[in-house]
Amino acid sequence: MAFRPLHDRVVVRRIEADQKTAGGIIIPDSAQEKPSEGEVVSVGEGARDDSGNRVALDVKAGDRVLFGKWSGTEVKIDGEDLLIMKESDIMGVIG
């Protein structure tokens, strides 16, 4: 991918959650309450603190992460639908 996010931004590929219950009922996106899951595709170099020192990000490419349903901005890069969000929008790393 020829896109590098700036500062403390992260590019995430959303991993689609199961849209059906065990009984076969389809759950619309608006009714799903769980956070979304995704894979980090690329990360920026980090933000700068008050002293001007760069603060590295806690996530790296390949990490599986959880983030809020409304987090980030949807973009299309190289024909792929991705999300760009700040690292602070990420709730945690899975595994």
C-alpha cells in the first residue's frame, strides 16, 4: 500500500462481524452494540509531546484491534475500503 498515515493516525481494515444470531436472525448494523474489530494495516510515526519528542504508537501493522462502531473516517485506498483513525480511538489489541 502506498499510503502512510501521519502522526498518531492508524489505517485499519475492518473485520466484518457475524451478522446473524445462532437462530438465523439477521442483525442490522444499527442494532449491533459490540465494538468493531479490525486489523491494523499501517501506522504513523507518532505524535509529539510538549517537549517536541516523538511518542511512538502502541499498535503496529498486523495487530487485531477493537474500536468503537463510529470511530474513524472511511476511505478507499487502492480499491480497498479502510478506516483512518487516531490511536486514541482504539480500545485495545486482541491477543
